[in-house]
Amino acid sequence: MVNPMDLSGRRVLVTGASSGIGKACAILVAELGASVVLVGRNKERLDETFAQLEGDGHLSVPFDLTVLDEIKSVFVEACSNGLKLDGLVHAAGILPLLPIQAITQKQIVQAMSINYFSFLLLAKFFSKKPFSNSGSIVAVSSVASVKGWESGTLYCGTKGALDSSIRAMALDLTTKKIRVNSVLPSYIQTPMLDDTALIIGDDALRSRILKQPLGLGYPEDVANAVAFLLSDAARFITGTQLVVDGGYLAQ
């Protein structure tokens, strides 16, 4: 039987691979046959993800994406011995929930660095000949890129910037045979969701989840969409956003 999402023989770099959606993406693409380069700040949690990967040829690269000047080093390590990448998944991110009156310059720089600036540099280096010949770039964005959230000025801004850049980036990279897309999850059962509950309260969070007709989503639901966009099944898709929200935006 032909599997249109088969990733055998491919090498995929996944940021934010230590937990949540990034971890689910790494585990799934390995199940589909890819070798995976895990990137995240927490080495211990990266090791936990690594232990769950099927197959071989995987690599763990502990790295803090806020150190923008050194992002190239991740690719140098990932592509040692002449290896090249076929896919990039940017799942790393933070969720600052603050009213505009309370946001500090430091928080702005941190959120933009992790959610947006690092993605631009990751995509830049992925597109270089030493690191890939072609492939697929997938960013984990959010429904917050198109829908406002109370206290979400900064977070919504980072995701809006991400998706706007992807539309233009996709045009830049067609000549290199690189596709660029994003997925837009809504409320997904991740450690980030737990942090949200601590900030806005359980009752407020439950009321938001009730706006998802299909209920609460799980990391695997998003990982399935990411794997699709990485695969040849999505070979004619670029410069767009795939909504994975349980019907949240349909209302």
C-alpha cells in the first residue's frame, strides 16, 4: 500500500522538540521514516523525546533560539558529514498573555525572538545549499494570527508577523524548490495550555475551549497536519495556512 505521507530517507529539523506540539511532530515524522534533528533549550527533555523516536540517524541539539547570532551553528551540526535537510518544523514558541499597558521592552524582544525572528533565520539557513537542496518548511503558528485575544497583543502580533512573512517567503523560495506553510492550532492540550490556565483562570479557559465544536485538541492532531505539509502529499501547497482548530474559526 502506498503511503502518501511516507518520509523515509528524509531528514527533518524540529524546534521546540522537548514538549508539546514539537515533541509530537518529532515522534510522528520519525514513525513515518524520517531521521530527526531535535532542537530545544532543555537537554533533559530533549533526551526524553529522543528516547521515543523510532528508527535511527537522529540527532539532539540543545540550543536556545534567542541566541540569534548562533543559529547557523545548529545547521552546521545537523548537516555534518555531508548530510542535508529535507524539512524544517518551527514549533518552538512562548505565549505571553499581558495587556498592552503591562508589556515591557524585554518581553517584546523575547517573544519576537523565539516566535518570529528565529524562524526567519532558520528558514534562511535551511534555504542555503550547504544545508538543503529542496524541501518543506512548516511553522506552527496559531489562530491568534487572525483572531484577537484579550491580553494577546504581543502573542497575536508574533503569529501575525509569522504568517505574513510565510506568504512572501514562499514566493522567494519556489526557485529553490522549497515550500513554506504554517499550521494554525487553537486550544491544544499542551504544557502551554496549562500555563494559560494559570494566567487567565480555569473558568475562563474552559469558556474558550467550549468555542471549539470538536472540543479540546491534542498535539498529535497538529502533528498530523505538519507531517502532511512536509510530505509529497502536499507538493502543490505553498504560502498558505492550514487551520487545525476544531471549528474555532468557523463561528
